[in-house]
Amino acid sequence: MKTLILRPGKERSLLRRHPWIFETAIAKGGGDSGETVRVESHEGQFLAWAAFSPASRIRARVWSFDASQRIDGAFFIAACARAVSARARFDIKSSGMRLVHGESDALPGLIVDRYGDTLVAQFTSAGTERWKDVIADALLQATGLALLYERSDASVRQLEGLDASTGWLRGGPAAGGEAPPLELEIHEHQWRLTLNIAEGHKTGFYLDQRDSRKRFADTVQRLRLRRVLNCYCYTGGFSVAALAGQRAAGVVDGEVVSIDSSGPALERARAHVALNGFDAARTTFLDADVNASLRQFLKEGRQFDAIVLDPPKFAPTAAHAERAARAYKDINRLALQLLEPGGVLFTFSCSGGISADLFHKIVASAGADAGVDGYILERLGGAPDHSMTLEFPEGEYLKGLVVMRKP
């Protein structure tokens, strides 16, 4: 077994059971891509078993802190079973859910989403790539399913020295049969939503906003919000939620405006409106830049009762935080100016480099520049299947605020 020896003092994070080992922490040692290595302190104390990644700044990711643990097929079978079993205890009102959430499930670099009877996996680390076949079989064993599609096309694989890889890993062509459909439908709360697992962001859909979409629908219903603006709408999840809230409240003259710069995403959003039986005449879809659109609305003197800001990742790491903070501040300033007094803003950041505390300060600064104050009604995060654990706070990548503009 190859060994990594850390520099003096660099064992502290591992003693707190944090699973990342950066290249700057290593005094000597290494291994092949994805190979399991023994990690020791400078004084020779055992710290962890980890997967080595020679191309990444995160040079090793911990599998286990137990010196007696063997990293073999049985280890991955047990880890996948634990992750799947945990989801059965969560309150998930959807046929789409995250089954494995990387480090939070002790499987760093592995993302697995379930859409009905189909699993979609992303192998984003050298360690999970090395154990891909074993993990694929373990996932089917844990779920009792037969279909597993790979979406290992995230840019983070490049940082691991890995090429993109997509296609059926298990079932369909992988088993010598016909290709199953890539177009799938899931039920989320009372809504019907669709996705293509071979296309789109992440594994095809933003499951992490499931509970926030329901919260938005409930807020629209409770406050009878008529004029709704959904920015960075993607395939219209929050737009469907707004329409559902208006229908439940008996609002017959409502309007939902949705903005995105992806034509295909907007077409799917329109299809979701029809699929759920909503009146298309009450919706407007704009293929446009959000920032420019918000400025144009201000010039026109338009205002909205509810606004959703769910932008893409502006800061992939803390090194990008300063530039991202300016972008977040700008769109939140514009949105707060467009918000009717008494209106509600649902604003989010999915940037791991922006902490919840920093995001709060950014939105507060945006309010000060806009001359707008507001009540923070609620703090939001990812759905529970996108787990954050005590030992891995970096798992809290998604954070949100619900702000009501003071009347």
C-alpha cells in the first residue's frame, strides 16, 4: 500500500474528519490515478485511506478514517446501501431524488440521482472513476433497478485529468438490449415535470430546489401574488410553482414572466405549463439576458409582486468570490427595485465559494444601494437528499433568502 506523508501540522483537518487533502499539505508520497493510499501524519500516525488524484489540487479524497477498513468491493456495496437507505427516511415528495451526494455520503466525487426507474450517475473524481464498475453494480443492488446512465461530463472532471464520459452503464445497450428512453417524466409535489437525462444541467434537472419550489408556490397562494418574475428560469420549475400557487388562491388575472438565455430550456418550460394544465396566455417567456431585462423593466416602470433569482454558479471556488459578489449584488439590487412594497423576493446562490453569511451581506448591501429594506422571512437551502453533514460543511453549496420588501 502506497503512503502519503503530510507536512507537520497538516493533519488537523483530517483529525476533524474533513475528507480533502490538498497538494500543499503533502510532504511526500503518491500513487496512480484513483489508487487507494494510506495517509499518515508527519509523525507516522495513521489518518485515513484516500483515493489519490495526481492532477487535482485536491490531491486525495478520503474513503475512510478507520485504520481497519478495507477499501474493496464490499466497502462500496455498503456505502451505496447506506446512502440509499438514508433517503427512505427523508420526506421527499417526488419520484426524482438524489441518492448519493458525494462527500456527504462518504463517496467523494460521486453524484447519483434517481428519476423513476432510472439512475443517472456522475463520476467526478479519480477515485470513483477507478471503481466505476463496482459502484455501478452496487447502486443497482441497493436500489433493485436495472437502468443506469452516466453523465460524467461536468467540467470538474478536467481538474481530475479525466475525459468526459456519457452513455448507458447498465441496462439497455450496455446489456445488449434496445436503448431506453432518455426523455423522462417525474412527479414533484402535485406537478408533472420532464427532463432529458442526456442533456441539460447536472443530471438533467435541478432536484435541489424541490422544496424551495413548493415554498414559493405556498407563498404565492398565501399572499395571492399576481405579478411574478422568474429569472434564470431554466425549464420553468418555479414558473410552474407560481402558476400552481395562483390557481390554488383563485387568482384569475395573474401573470408569470420567465427569463432564460437558453431557447431549448424555455421550450421545455412552455411544455411544462401545458403539461400541468395552466393557461399559456398568463405566461410570458423571454429568451434574453437577465441583467439587461431587469434594467429594461426599470426603465418601463414595471413592478412585480414576487421575483425569483436563481442564477447559475457565479463563484465555483472561494477565489472567485469577490467577482461573484459584485454580480450577485447587481441582480439583487435591480430585483429589489422592481419589487412592489409588500412583495417577496426568493434569491439564491449555488456557488460553493459564497458562504451563507456572505450571501446575506451581499443581499443587504444590494438593498442599501437600492434604497430598499426588507424582512427576512426565511433562509432556504438544498433539499434534504442533497445532504450537508456536520463533518463536511462545504456540502452547503445552495443557500437562499426569502425577503419581503417593507410596505
